[in-house]
Amino acid sequence: MVTGLATRAFLQTRGTARASDYAFLGAAPAEPWWRAYRDATAFDHPTVLVTSDGERWAAYLSGIPSARVDAVGSVVRYTLVLDGPCATPDAACVVAAVGAWLSDVANGRGDRPGGRLGAALDARFPASDVGRWLPGSRAAELVPDERHSGRTGSDESAVRRKGAAHSGGRIGDEVQQRALSALAALPASVAGVDEPGDWIGAVGAPAPRAAFVARVAALVGGTSGRAVLLNLVGGPGEVHPLLDPASSVAVLVESPDPQLARCTALRPVVEAKKAPAPPARAGVAALGIALVPLVAMVGALALTALVVTLLVWLL
């Protein structure tokens, strides 16, 4: 990647041809860590995942609409993946990107073009460049001075292999420069006051959104934890599988629930303890104690009947 930049950026999108698949331009992250959240969010819809262990952070923003549409009119989207060491100046671009994307989602631009983040990426990634840089394109396979060499057979195959390695790195550098430039052009996000610990709120509500941005700023600054916008989660009861005492989490969801208009604390689910059943021996002992008075009464009645019988016989 580009020397001197602490933050790395990767961009995934696709062309406008009907059979075009989504792919990273030039270079891809070594580990698709975001897949751990696949049961909680659909990646082709608005998603934000930011994690930090206190030393390094990683961010994933997906479902970002571009101005491009494919042959059947479907909107082509971006996925932006970033990572870097904590407490570096260029990590501020992550806070700006998250703030812009949350604002777009809250303002109804999460599923159609016109949002700030999508427009910033469109300005740096015109359709012609995206088409040239997608894997499988001739431009992505050959280095510039060998595209028109006229070589054939094994010579051309060798050129392609060499060109793919060289061009992939060159494209990756260009993609990173343009992506970070797009984020630098975004207005700085004003962070609110974060709530401590685990909480959930609605992305459409200003207070949770501002607190979320504050949490992201803390994460890239060196605080360990997570901040996630999920679209397959509707409320607090569905978030508990994500809770981890070692990594606090701020959660935004797309929900009209008025209770989520503020940051609502998430409590770990504690199963109620069942009262232990009394031991069988104790039960038997209790039964024996209960039978003592009954036995004594029966004995007294039998003795009385015997005395009466003897008196009748003597008389």
C-alpha cells in the first residue's frame, strides 16, 4: 500500500454489466473478519462495524449506494474496509466516514443515491476507472507498457502473471489514495456524549447517533470495544448474543421504537435459578413425622375398644 499512510483502505464494488460480481479493486483485506456478524446484518444493506483492541482498529461500512446502476436498474453499491493503528491523525477519516454514512441512513439515503458518503466515493471512482480495475479486466492483468506488446502463447501468459502482480499493487495504491481522499473531503462529524458500557439505540434518533460517533472516535483513539450498525436486529432482546464482558458494544438499529430514541443500556441475560428439590430422604422423614399423631390416635381407639369389650364380658 502507499508508504507513509498508517490507515489502509480497501474498496469493493462491481461494474454495471448484468453478470458483473462484486470484488475488491486492486487489493483485498487479508482476513474477512466482518463475516462474524453475518447472522446479525445483511452486508448488502447499511452496515457499520468498528472494532478495536486498544492497539489497532478495523472498520467496515457496506451497502453504500453509488450513482451507477446495472443493466436492470439495480443500484450498484460500495463496501469500504479500513484498518490501522490507534491514535494516529489519519484515523480521523473513519469518524468522518461513519458520521456521514449514519446521517445518510437516518435521512433516507441508505438505499438510494444522493448520500454524502456515496457521492464522495463517486467523485473519486468514475465508472470508467472501476470497469478497468475490476479483476478479470485486461487493464488489471497487464502492466501499462505491455498491454499492446503483441506477444502470444506462453510469453503472453507470463506477461499476464507478471502484470497482474504489478498492476494489482499499483491499482491497490491508487484505490487507497482515492478512498482516503474521498473521506478527507467529508465534513468533520461532531461527536456527542457516549454512554458507558453496552447500549442500543435507533440510528434515526440524533442522540444515539451522536453517541455512536463518539464511541467510534474513542475506538480509533485507543479504547477497546465495538460500535456496530446492524440491520437484522430489531431490539435489545436480539442483541444479547453479541455481548462480551471483555469488549463493550454500542449498537444502532433501524427501528421506530420510541424507547430507542435514547441510548438504552443492555443488560446481560441471567437465567433465574431454580429452587433445588428437597432430597427424597427429607421427604420421607417429613411423612414419618406427619404419621406419628395418626398412629397414636389409632392406638388409643383400639385400647378403648378392648377395655369396653372386657367390661361387657365380665358383666
